[in-house]
Amino acid sequence: MKLVDQFQHGLDAPICLTWELTYACNLACVHCLSSSGRRDPRELSTAECRSVLDELQRMQVFYVNIGGGEPTVRPDFWELVDYATDRQVGVKFSTNGIKITPERARLLARSDYVDVQISIDGATAEVNDAVRGPGSYRTAVTAMGNLAEAGFRDFKLSVVMTRQNCDQLDDFAEIAERYGAQLRLTRLRPAGRGAEVWNELHPTAEQQRTLYHWLVANGERVLTGDSFFHLNALGSTPLPGLNLCGAGRVVCLIDPVGDVYACPFAIHDQFLAGNVRSPGGFAEVWRNAPLFAELRGPQSAGACGSCSAFDSCRGGCMAAKFFTGLPMDAPDPECVKGHGETALAALGPGSVPRPSGDHSRRGRGPGPVPVQIGWAPPAAGLPDRACDTSPLTGLAAAGR
Amino acid sequence: MSSFDPDLPYRCAPSVSLRPEPFGALAYDFSTRRLSFLKSLELVKTVRALISHPDVHGALDQAGVPAEQRRAYLTALAGLAEAGTIQPR
């Protein structure tokens, strides 16, 4: 059996998993996958988090990707990181940089078991802050400077690819190089608040082609978390990685209240497999949840089965389909052959699922919540590049 | 990096953790944060046996790798040495 088939049937334990520790966040990014903002009163306690980590150690999960919300705002965050690494469970945590002080950076640089991922979504403050909120670029750059200064090599610089930043690929690579970081690019998913902005922010068909060729040219130096396998149909060189949907097979998500979902991009009742607080804990959910059994079984390829590109893209991303209202056996909404576009156009009103959870901060509040998506009127000054057109430009042409 | 020499003693790198799986094992290197796959049970046995043999051949013997597959296994082990999963001792 080929390795990829083996993975298709699931592993005894996930290779890595994503654990969102809190829904609290100091930012309010317009595309937040988990619709984060406010802490949920039901979030796992320190003791409960420790017992999840004990379980991950027993299952020999090599590392956990901790995110949120902004995980570092949890008062017990650093304690939990130490607890994990003391048990040989590596931690990579994703942060906007708010708590990465020079002193903290020095502590982090000492451990082989901790990796840090700083998020920016624009190579310039203008492009970044339009999505992540005012001041967020400066916060991230300060954090990267602190890590570099502390000698933390190869931390990750993580970028969600959007219509506005796709033309900044070389600039991102340059920033990563400047700070001794490794660049990681991931796909914009229409999950959480991302569902509201996906139409305007997802890359055009032309940008997808550029991205694919750029990724092929840069090979394994650029990480992608396997997020762009739907682009493989664009050429004969597959992108590095497993190139399969790992949902419930090799990855999954634990959310702040202990709910286990098939993947980090699928926080919705439809993909809820169980909760770590139930008897048997996480291991029981991973091994025996009916949803995971279903995902590990044969999947219908639907209309994609007859497409010449099916072997390279395997129908694309389950979450991207679901949150745009497409059935699971439909083409990916960003299908490079344009079939997704056609399928989306055929959807009736009300096809897009309603979100099943939302922790966004209410009202305008003190936070940097952009009330409207997209750009301020041109008079207010547009970003200098990549954005000198309306965010809707190219939408009609996408996927042709 | 020196090239792989099966006449020398090797070991699984101390920063590498092996997790058994039906197909072989997953190997994760905590220092390079790279995941790799040991795609057969015999390869896993070989990697684990390296520490107790004066050369790689002894470990292949212990793991029961048949003679006709030796060349393929040495190629795989050379790849693991290059990736730092195994190292000279």
C-alpha cells in the first residue's frame, strides 16, 4: 500500500494537531477562521489542558500547533508550553506577536521543542493592517526583531494568501530572510469570519497560477502546511507535501472548549467529532468518532472523478467547499479548471451554511475591528501596490 | 556533512522520536522539526538496532533484511543519514 493510501485510512494518532487555546484575541482579523475575539467562559481550565497534554504524550503526538484566538493572552500559556515540552510534546504556537518581548524571545530561543509562528498578511503595513487591524504589522515586526535578536533561527513567518498580498511573494521571502525566519504560506479559507470576506479576498485565477509556479520554484524552502494541493492540477510538478486532505486522518483540531473538529478550517457542527471532556478523552474521539471513521473511508469523487486532474488535486478542500455552500463531492471553489466557479454560480440563495459559533467582539468596542471589509475610499490613500485596483477586480475572470 | 559509510557505527539521532505505525514508523526530528517516514517495519528495526552494532551491516542482519534488498536499504539509510535522522557515533 502506498504511504498516501495509508494516510487516507488514518493513523493511530494524529501526526500533529491544532489546538486553539482560547477564543480571546487582541486583534479582530477580518478573515479569522475561528471568529475569535471574546473568551468563552467554558474554555478548558489549566488542569484540563494539562490532562490533554498528558494524553498527547501517551499517543506520541510529536507536536501540537497552538493557536487561538491569541494563545499568549491566556495567563497560563507559558506554563502550558513548558508542561508540553517537559513531556516531549513539541509546541509550535501561532501568534500576532503581542507577547513576544525581548526577554520572552530569549527564553523561547533556548528550547528545541518550541517553535514560533508570527502571522502577517501583508508585506507592508498598509496591506497587512487592512486585514489584521491597525498597528498589527508593527507588533509583528517588533516580535520578529526580538526573536532574531535573541538568536531564534527559523521561526516561521506565516502568511495567508489574499488577492491583496499575492503580488508580494518576493517581498515576504525577503522579510523572512531578513529575520532568519522560514516563510510559510497558507490558503485563505472561507471559514469563520473568512466566509464573509472570501469573495473579495481570495486570489484570482491568475494569482493562483503565479503562486503555484512560485511555490514550485521555491520548493521545500517555503512551507505551505499542504494547503495548496488544489493547485497541483496547474502543472506537472506536484508541490512538496503529502498533497491530500488530512482532515480526521492525520490532523484535527481541538477548540478552546475542548470540541474536536476534523480540521482547523472546519469549526462547524457538521465537522464536530466529539469533546475531550467526554469519557475516553481525546484518544477516544480520535480513534472511534463516527465522523472520523467516515472521513477515513472511501470518499465520493462526484463529478471530479472524471476530470483528468483528479489525481493531482483530489477534489480539493472539504472546508472550502462546505463554507461556500458546495456539496462535499463538488469541485473545490477555487478549482483551477474553473469548475468551482461554475458550481458556485449554480448555487441557489441560502446555500451557504450559517456559522455555528461566533466569538467575535460585539459592536465597535475598543478593538481594531474594521467595520467594513475592503478598502477605504481611494482618497484615503491606497496601499502602494497589489491594491491599486478594486478588490473585486478579476472576480469574474477567476477560474476561467 | 560526511557521506554515509555502512562500515561505520551509526545510531538514531537523539533528537529523533520514532512512532510505530502499521506501515513502519513516523520519525520526527525535534531539532530540525522535520517529519520523515520509515516505510517498512524492517527499516524501523534496522534504525533501532544501529546503536548495538559496530557497523550498519550488523543492524541489517538483526532486522532480517534479505540480501537481495540490502542495496535498497542502504540507499534508504543513506537518505536518513543525509537528513540527520541517523548519525555516526
